[in-house]
Amino acid sequence: MANIEVASGMWRVDPQNRCRIVNRLGQTVAIVESQADAGLIACAPDMCEVLKSIENDNTVPKDLWEEIQMVLRRVRGDFGLIFSHCRIPKLRQMRNQEWLSFIERLWRPASGR
């Protein structure tokens, strides 16, 4: 598993372009197709910090712990097979395809938009 660090906080949706996420210096972090995606990306570093803070908390129920691990594996760049307690592989496969499509859109060059 890759150990990728996500810089915490201070990402925000650009008020001039609601589909653009900028860092505290005003540099573009990402450009997306919808404002909803922009909001999620802007708060992603903070959400990652929260998940990391409860990752090893023994009071977290096992099912929730597994979901936290799945999300953190994605954050860290491990896109291997994902198994879920929900026992619906087709649903999980569809979610994975949606995720991979989303990531592909993020990496698409700006000229291809």
C-alpha cells in the first residue's frame, strides 16, 4: 500500500469559479464538472484527518471500521479489490466503476474538457 500524504485543510471552492478548488495561496488544486464534486474535494483533506483520527479507535464498530479502512486505502492510492460487509458485490463493483470514472475525470487534461 502506498503511503500518500494528503495536505490538510485550507482547500476551498473558488468563489469566482464554483467548479474550481484552490489552496490557501490561490493555486488550483482541481477543476471538476459540478459544484457538488468541488465541495467534496475541498473538504477531502479535513475528512481524511477525521478518518485517520478514528482509524485505530477500538470503540468503532467493526462494520464501520471496515468502511473507514476502505476509504483510507483509496486515499493512500491502494485501488486493489475491495470487499464489503454488505455482501452485494455487484453494487460495490458499480460504486468502484463510478469512483474510477471520477478519478479519470480529475486526471483528464484541462484541454480535453
